[in-house]
Amino acid sequence: MADIVGVRFKRAGRVYYFDTSGIDLEVNDGVVVETARGLELGRVVVIPSQVKANGIPKPLRPVVRKAEAEEREHAGKLEEKGKEALTVCAELTGKLKLPMKLLSAEYNLDGSRLTIFFSAEGRIDFRELVRELSNRLKLRVELRQIGPRDETKLMGGFGRCGRSICCATFLSELSPVSIKMAKEQNLPLNPMKISGICGRLLCCLGYECEQYRTMKAKMPNAGQSVSTAVGAASVIGGNPLKETVLVELESGARVELPLSEVTTLNETTSNKRANNKRPG
């Protein structure tokens, strides 16, 4: 069975798997690999001993070789060349009056192919742009439209927490996020407060959602009758993080108590208490 290695091309990019071709590799080794865009420079993030090969589709493209210092230097020069290509592309989009927001331009390792990423409100017919770019730059050009979340991941930025956004620093996959996650955590449903700079729901809504769900399952429901050290009461709220329950006593007083000091009354007991209060 072929040894498999995980390679990442960007800091928080997706991990792609390659056949090591018998090359001894360690984490953080630079490698030249064969991709659909030609040869590209990547970094090893998963070594063969850490790979579970069962879920990885075959056949795999090969690792061509370990990256040399000259190749890493060449990749840096290609980044600068990509900025120049983006300037040319901006000039042509203005000429062709295309409503596109250009984001980045990336060359493959041998400089024979250029991929330009852009965003736009709707679908764009960029065939004429591709022809003019190819003629001007004398190479194969591919334009790729991406959505708001991928745009933000590509460009980076700072979140409302003041830190670099998660998708650009460590999230290799963008998982689905739903409004239900905000409800589970009792967060305000104001879009301005629970949306990221991409305009979509915050990725971090999913980080603690399962923990909240587990903690809330231990909590009594609002309106439920409970027994406490200070008397019978009815639940009016709670704090899953602190594991406390806010109750209202028969006297009308409200008290916040630890969950461990609150005993839920079953339905039979609750009915008996209600019957005992009824006038004979």
C-alpha cells in the first residue's frame, strides 16, 4: 500500500493527500506536488503514520520531490508577479465594464498557469476577459468566482473579538452554521451581533453549541415545579454556564440557586400539590 501524506498550500487551507512516492517526509517539509493546475509548492502537515487511508479516494497524485530553497524563493517571486497580473486584470475589467471584485492571482510553480479569484453579485460572462488576459500575459488563465465566506477566508481580517478571523488562521473547512445554534446559546438574534465580516453567521457559533446543548439538557424547563432548600418553587430561568437555576418561590421572591440544590418534581407530585391548594 502506498504511503500517504497530507499537504496544505495555504495557512488555513484544506489538506490534500498525495502519494509520497517513497520520499521520506516530516511535518513542515516543503514539497513540490503534482496537481490539476500543474506543479505547486506545499507544506507537509500530516505524515504517513498519522493518515487513516480508508476514507481517502484513490488514485492519488504523487509528491514529485522535496522543495529546494531556490524553489521556495521562486514561489515568493511568483507572488509578486501575481500582484502585477492582478493590476493588468483590473485594467481589463474596467475596459470591459465587468462588475467584478478582484481578490488574488496565483501562479503555479513553473509559471505556466495563472488562477485569478474574484467575487461578484451574480454570474459574470468573463470569456472575453480570459482571452485578453491570455493574449497579454502569454499563458493559460483561469478565473474562479468564490462566495462571501471563501472571500473572507482568502483576504483575512479581524473579527468582533479583536483577533484574526478563524477561517483565515486555523479553520481548514467551513462548516455549516445555523440560526438554531444562536438560539441554543441564548444569544441575541440580531444579525449585526451574530454575523462575521463576511456577512454570514459567525463560524464560532458552532464551537460551544454542543456544550450548551448538553448543559441545557440537565436544566429544568421554565415553568417547571421544583423543590429547593428554601421551599417549593417554579423555574423562571437559568444559566447553563454557571449551572444555576432562577426560581420563584411561593412567596413571590426570586432566588438563583445551584442546579445541584434544585430537585425537579415529577408530574404526579406537581398535581398533588395543585390539588391540595384547591378549596374544598
